[in-house]
Amino acid sequence: MLSIYQVLYHVDFGKAKRFMIQSMRQMAHSWLFKGLMVVLVVSFGIWGIGDMFRGNPQTRVVARVGKVDITAQQLWRVFDQMVGQARQAFGPEFSPAQAKQFGLVNAALDRLIEGSVIDQEVVRLGIDVDDQTVLASLKTKPQFQNKAGVFDPAIVRQVLSQSGMSEKGFLNLEREGIGRRMLGEVFLNNAVVPKMAFDLVYRARAQKRAFEVVSLEHSGFDAGKVPDEKALRDFHQAHEKLFSSPEYRAVTIASLSLADVAKDVTVTDEQLQEEYELHGERLARPERRDILQVVLQDEAKAKKLSVDAAKSGDFSGAAKSIGVQAIPLKQVEIKTILPELSGPVFVLAKGGVSQPVKSSLGWHVMQVVSITPAGMPAFAEIKNDLRETMKRDQAIESATRIVNKLDDELAAGHSLEDIADTLRLRLVKIPALDATGLTLEGKAPVELPHKEDVLRTAFGQNAGETGSVIDDRNGGAFVVRTDEILPSGLKPFEKVRNEVVAAWTKLELERLAAEDAEKIAGLLREGKQIPSLAARKGLTVRITAPLSLLEESRDPALSEQELKQAFSLKQGDAKVIPLKDRHLVVRLNRVVDVQNGDTGAEIARNKVASSLREDVPKEITEEYLKHLRTAVFPVRVNRDALEAVEQRGE
């Protein structure tokens, strides 16, 4: 199996076998964010399974799929990714707490379970992804191509460096993805809709309907005289939710950051020198070489290049003369190139040119450009990096001691202010916060560190209580005290009188419009002709052109959502559709069946065909996955571990 460096460096390998697997849709994942974040229903059962899963909260098993475990750490990682996706749609203020309310913890677990089911099914079916396919896949990925659209190994190296992913993990991830797409391709290529079924669906979807629409604008009604003070006060009391303030809490946060601790850490040159001399062997590195390489499919050409380059000493020029380009490979180690090449390359002197070497990719010819000997790097070369490493290590040790002292001081009952002063913690006091992190003015506070953890802790304890020390996941820690609880309650009538009048007026107009709309709907159901309503004040009456759910253009009287509701009507029936600023009364006027010769019939057929091409594979896939999850790789979920993730975010 190829190493990542072999994948990155050996890209000029002729015409690799064409990648035959098209990108499959993310099967059951793409629907996770359709619409406006509907609460997802997880299709696996959850039941108590006792104490079968115990241990470290991060490695505690949340679910078992067949024989594969899913840990809390894996779940939290995917949940965090989904929160990031949601923020792109809903803004940076979309919080993990809101995500949990929308059911994203279960959605993340469902995503992991489906991935595990698919991966295990790939293995069970014996689907094998070879190295050539992995190479071809990587080379075609746009994110690994430079501005010229050419695969660039440097981009991949940068991505791996930034993500901290190992080469083995990277290749396995790509291999798993290809296996999943190969399995999904079965459904995409074999989901055929019979002609009879297509015709039935087409006739149903392409059918057109005309509607009679009466619009009652709320503003067209007269709410009448504003009630007297007693009636307004009664309305104020009866609609408490409209005029209540949420619960607020005053909080104090004492925090310790690793960056603040590091500011007080000093590492002298003498300490650096001592560390280098005592533990420098850990920094030793193997011999590295910069080389130029050409891979050819023709052995005779490879031999010619080797001879010409050895004679002239100009490897790049010799390569150009036969119509190829030499590829530079930087800082190659003996373990990072193909085994067939390691021996021939690492016996060459600087400037030496190899004989052609055969591998599965073709004939390799190489020249050694430079050699970095094995051994320890010079002190001056690594001095700055070593200083930063030592500073961080010492800062972590100091922070650990301070956190331990913080625990002791809290246990001793000392005030948070005194502890902060002694241990040089940063104090932040916020007079009032609601559960979403807003102040009494409805704004975000000037400073609210560790927002989600602070809110969860502050609203989970009583007034005067100080929570336990919380790790900030960056080497620091913080503590939250709930200073005061300002309970939710009805705002005084005198302060919200204008709001009460406005709310009463709004609800009264809605009530009048709704009553009138129901009366009109009754008349229409009795067969009243719609033109007779046109003279009524405050009404607009319209008969739409025949419409279908397939058409992109809509009648201005009905939005797409309203049209979908109207399509449920039977001949002569009428329906009231309440909207924000008006009520609609809709009656089905007539049905127009589709005819093959109709204008746009071919466009409609194509739309239905396109829709079925997407829907049918998805439905088959969902049924297949449901079968795998219940009969082949049964799913068991640890309720306690799942609740711990939901409550504590671990």
C-alpha cells in the first residue's frame, strides 16, 4: 500500500486507469439541512442497555453498530462539524445549545451510524479499492489543484500539516470514501422507473388546476375602539407570554488562560542549551534528499534520459529534450518513497543520475540535487522553536498547579474575588444574562468568554453557587458563579401599555379576518359565485390561470407553499389559509388534465423524469440502509452516554 508521500510525489505516472465512480450524493446526509433546520427523526431505536459501557467520558461508547463502536469523542467531533455548517446558514450566533434543541446530536449520531453501516457493508461485499484508484481520485480533486488546475502535492502537504492528519489516516479516509461511492453507484445505476409508474406520476404531477382566490387584508378591517383600562389589563394578564421578560442571571467568571500564564514564563539561552544537550537525540532526523524525477512508460526513453542526463549534468534539460518535465521532490526520506526507489536513490552521490528503475507506475529516472545528512539539527537552527516548545510545556505545568490550587481554594470556601486576586485570575462580571446570552437591553455583553459553557453552568445552579472548575480545552480553565437570579415574569402594565394596545389591535384584526374568511368559505362551498363577492369592501378576488406544481412561474395570488395547500382541495371545496397579514379563501375551480400536445408538456415530462431519477435511488438507498441497520448490523445505543453528550457536550 502506498504511503502518502508516494501518493503526493508520484503523480506523473502516465494515464492512470480512468476513475469510473461518479460522485454519489451524500445518500441520507444531504437532507440534514434541507428547509429551515427541521427536527430530525433518527431511524434507530434507543433503549437502555445497563452498564455495558463505562470508562473515560471521551472514549465511552455511545452506540454499537454490528461489532463497531462509536465513542462520545467521535460523536462530539461530528456534532461540532454540523454546528459549523449550520452557522454558515444561520449566522455565527447559532450555538451548540440551539443545535441540541434542533436535534443535531441525534442527527450527528445518525450520520456516524450510517457511515459505519456503509463501511461494514463495503467490507462484507468484498469491495476493494486499490492504490491506483486512490491515486486517480486524489489527482482529480479540485481542492488539491493549483490555480492552473494541476494537481499540486504541496497543497496536500499543507492540508495535512494544518489538520494534523497522518498519511495513513488520510489514505484510509479517501479509500473509505471511494468504497462508499462504489456501493452507492449500484443504486444510482440500477434504479429504473417502469414506464407505467412514470406515466402515473407524470399525469398526477403535471395536472393543472385553476383556483378562485379571495384575499382579506387584515388592514382592511376596523378593530373598533380600544378597550378601557380594565379590559386592557385583563388582556395583559391573559396573554402573559407576550409581555413577559425571560429569566436573567447575574454571573461572575474567573478564568485562567494558557496564554496569560505563558507571558510570565521565561526560558533562558542556558536552559535551551541544556535541553538541547540532554534531549537533543529526540530531535535527530534521518538523511533527506532533494531529487528530480521523471516517470516514463517507455523503457528505451528512460534509458536515453539516464545516459543523456549523466553526460550533460543537466537533468531538467535532458528531460525537456524528450518532451517531458522533471518533477522536484523535496526533503525525501528513505521511508517516504516507493520501496523500489529507496535503494537506488540513497546510494547516489550529489548530482548523480540513476539507471531506470521499474515500479508499478512506470520507469523512474532520478537525479540527486542535494543531500541533508542524518543527525541532530544545529542548535541555532532549532533554538526559536525549542524555546516556544519549552515555554508552552512550562506554561502547562504552571497552569496545572494553579488549577489544582483553584480547586483547593474553592473547596476551602474562599470567595471567587479573593481567589482571583491570589492566583491572578481574570474576573468578568455580567449583571444580567438570559439563557441565550443577551443582556437586559437585548444585546450581547461586551465580554462573555466560554459562552456556551458559562450559560449552561450559570443556568444549572442556584443563586450564590459556584460551579466546578471547567477545562477550556486550550490548556486553561475557568469557574462560573451565579450571583443572582432575576426570575422571569410579567412586565408591569404601565411599562408595556402601548405594546398591549398594539397586540390587542393585531389579534382583533386577525380574529375579524378569520371570522369573515370562514363565512366566505361557507358561501363558496354552497356554490356562491365568486364574482358576487368582488364588490365587498376590503376584499380582492381573483381566478387564477390553470397551475401545476411543476411550473416555475406562479400566480401572484398564491405562493408556492400556498399552492401546495390548495392542491389538496377537491372540486367545489374551499379552504381558509391564514397568513401573517391577511387570510386567503381558496376554492378549486377546475381541473385540467395534461395532454401530450400541450405547450410545455415535454418540459414537464423532463422535470418529472429528473425528479424521479433523484427520488427513486434515494428511497431505495434508505430502505437498503434500514435493512442493514436492523438485520445485518444491528444498532444499539447507550442512552446514558448519549444524554451525557447532550447535557455536558463531552
